Amino acid sequence: MQKTGKSTRLWRNLLVILIILLIIAGDQLSKIWIRSFPYDGQTICNIGFIQIIHWQNTGVAFGMLQGQVLLLKIVSIVGLIAFSFIGIFVSRRYSYLANIPNRIAFALIIGGTIGNLIDRLRFGRVTDFIDPGFFPAFNVADSALTVGVIMIIISLLYQILHEKR
């Protein structure tokens, strides 16, 4: 019986690592393609209402903290360490955090953070390219971060509502 538990834990950990690696690879490969277009602000193509655009962002979401490269590198590294700590150690203590959706959510957050951190460390800015027009441009890493955070929020809200019953 204990062997099955170890095997299940191994597969869950491999799933998390695989998701992290897929997010990083997809993010970096898409950014390499976008950076092959030389002009910042250049529209590459339109897909329905979404423009694919080459955009370099020295800040974070919604244009905040523009030019604060060192601060954003530090915040990214601290965030990465914090989410890794939460994902590994805290979920062992609080079993409701150790379910598959939360593990996937933590993997998305960690993969997205690493994807954007690579850009910040290499270039001092992040390459964004998905522009829906009604929202600031973003990239694969931003998408993974957003989906991961939403999944965690839903999970915690579900847990709170479930405990009240």
C-alpha cells in the first residue's frame, strides 16, 4: 500500500515539473519568434480581434513600475521562492492544498514566473505579444500566472464554502 502512495506522489511531482517545463518552453519559444521581428510595437498579424504585436515591457501588468528592472527582478525571485515554498512545504501540512488542481495551479504560477524572470535577467524587460485591444498586451507566462492564480482563488473559496457547511 505504501508503494502505491509513493508512486502516486512521484507521478504528481512529475506532472508539476512537466507543466513548469512546458510553460517555460512555450513562453520562451514564442518570445524568440516575436523578437525575430525587429520593431517594438510592430503588428505581426491579426487573429480575429487579437493582434500579435512585438512589445517590450519594462514594467508589470497595466504599465505599472515601468523601468524598475532591479526591483522587478528581486520581486520575481522572491515570488518564485515563496510559491515554491508554498507548493512544496505548506501543501504537506495543509492537505487541501495538495490536490491535483492546486498542484497544477502552483506549476502554472512557477512556470510563468520563471518564463518572465528569464526575460528580465537576459534583457531587462519582458516580451509581450498577445494584444486583445481592450487589455494590455501579455504573453504565455502572463497567461499561465493568471490562470494559476484564478485556480488557487477558486480552490480556496471552495474550501472556505465547504468548511461552512
